[in-house]
Amino acid sequence: MILKDQITTIFVQIDDFCKEFDLQIKNLKLNAAADNKKRRNRSCLMSDSEIITIMIGFHLGAHKTFKHYYKEIVCGYWKDLFPKSLSYNRFVELQQRSFVVFALFLREKGLGKCTGISFMDSTTLKVCRNQRIHNHKVFKGLAERGKSSMGWFYGFKLHLLCNEKGELLSFYLTKGNVDDRNPKHIKKMTKQLFGKVFADKGYLSKALWEMLFADGIQLFTKLRKNMKNHIMKMEDKILLRKRAIIETIN
């Protein structure tokens, strides 16, 4: 379990970022004179900093379910750190409010550094069962049908890049029907990368390989059964097997 000192350190970093974010938002609101509509801005007992800290704490710990983590750890063991903790149901409702700030914090402060060895993969984010697609309303117009190695799904795709230490280097959220080899998205994700990138068979593409090679990046993937074998250094073969490290993230 994470120590209280570690949680406090995480909270301070997030709180500093949230204060800067709120300041920028206020400046934008002052400059936006076109919109004069009154908007409801309901206050909450818990700040965005606390909500994000709790979510990060869950992912850093070995907890089976979020419900157990929140009720036993946050509302119990960490009660002095979060004295104004909400009920479990209310907290789950408010998580979405902090999504934008959380994503920006991760993008600006939470990414690792490229070491020359990177791993790339994507995972599906299903928003509902296939039988309920026609009745789904929450992400209507945003989510799309897609197909993965596990079959058809309805939702989004999360594309990830990490180094050999398991540190996240880049991420990208797309609709479910977007190809993993989409050059536009790959170009943005690999903008700060160099060296070698290892991926699964889903990224096999001559055009993608040439595009990355032109940027000084070598793409390594496993071959399909009907493809001819090609010579590869032993160290690259070993690193290709280590690609499972990104499976622990997504």
C-alpha cells in the first residue's frame, strides 16, 4: 500500500498544476466577452486535486476493486488526508469532472523520457455491449464500431507508447474504427521519439515503416505466418519478446 507521505507528494504536484490551470481558465473567461450566458458552477467539497490524487493512488496500489480501495483506504486509512471525502457513489459521479485536468497533467507532467527503446500498442475502450449499441446515447456521435483481435466492439481506442521501464511516453484517444497504423496519429505520438519502436503484427505496414525510418525511428514487428523470415539482430529479437511490458499498462 502507498504511504501517506507519497500521497502527499503526489497531491502537492497536482495541486500546483490545478492552480495554474484554474488561473489560465479564469483569464480565458475574462477575455471571452461574446458569451454572456449565466452558467451554473456548483461547488464541491472535494477539489480536483484531491479527486485526481485518489485516482492515481488507486493505479499505483495493488487493489482489486476501486470500491474497496475508496471505502477502506481513502475513507478509512487516509481519512486525515481527505477529511471531506464524499460517498462512493458521489465520487464516481464526479470523476468525469476532472478528466480534462487529469489528461493535461498526465500530458505535461506525467510522461517519461525516451531512452531509444519504445513499445507501441492499442487497447479497446468499450462503452457498451454490442447488443445495446442502438440504445446507447451517452457517446452517440463520438463512439464507433471497431474490430480488434478479440472481435467487434463499440467505443474508442487508446493508443499508447512506453519505454522499457514501463514509463508512458505518449497516448492518443481515437474512435473505435481508426486503424492502428493511421500515419497522422502515429506521427504525432512519435514526434519526440528516437531509436527503436517495437509493436505487434497489427502495425505491419511498409508505408508506416518508411515514414518512421525517415524520422530516424526503426519499427520492429512480428511477422505473419505467410510472410518470409528476415534477418534480425538477437538483441532486437529479445526486445521484441519484451513487448509484453506495454500489455501491463493498457
